[in-house]
Amino acid sequence: MTIKRAVVLVLVVGVLSTPGFAQRVAILRDVKTVQVEPTVVPNPENVKEDFAPNLVQDALRNALRNTNFEVGESPTRAHIVLEEFTSGNVAKRFAVGLGAGRSTVAGRMIFQDAEGKELANVRIRVRGNFLFGGYQGASTQRRQATNSFDQKLVEEISRLK
């Protein structure tokens, strides 16, 4: 083996063993339909709104449809692990500033095959708008964060195609 081939082999092995490499592979290339599973909330104390799990589950459904997938029964399943959902705190945004008190939506989008093997685990974290944040109400901040979350879902699903 030449030195050039050895270097290429080392680089390829290094890239393939890099955490998250599988997420950059088009795991959804041959998939037409995805089954959306209920949202998982591992720490309910970090999810401040009762409606949040249903909201992000609907966002996942919409993102799949927006990326030309059908949503229905399928061996390929997807769900969100919702790690944080807050509308933020107006008082903190106004008094402290510097991004304090902004709304946050954070979690992981997980795709699994029929046997439950994880195909992709994509971290997504978005926050409400920083500009003029001190003057915005909780619903405006939450809407900004959820809109950003919806957009991020579409982007990440598109990368997996």
C-alpha cells in the first residue's frame, strides 16, 4: 500500500467514525411514508406549557409533509424528545437583557427503523428573537421560537433525504 492510499484510508475511516456522520447520510432517500410517534418528555419540569408535546408533534408532521413525505403507518418512525419548552420571562427580558428570559424550544428529532434501531438523532435548539426581546410578550416570544423550530425541522429533514 502506498503512503497516499494509507493517508486516504485513514481520512475515510476518521470521517466515518466521526459522531454524527450517519446523520449526514441520506437515510430517508428511499422512504416515502413516515409514522409520527408521540413526543417524549423526559423532564416535565423543563416543559412549562401543557400543550407543548402536541405542538411539536404537529410541527414534526407538518415538516415531514413540507419535505414531501406522507405521514402514516410505516416501518420508518419519527418522534421528538422535547427537552425544554418555555415561553420565556418578560421581566427577565426587560430587567436583565442580554438574552435572559427568551423563549426556548429544545429537543432531539429521532428516526428509527421497524426494529427500533436509531437511524438519526438530530439536536435542535432555538430561542426567541433577541432584538427588542425585552418588549415582547410571552406569546410573541413563544411564536418566534416555535416558528424557528418548525423551520429547523424542515431543514434537518431535508438533509436526511
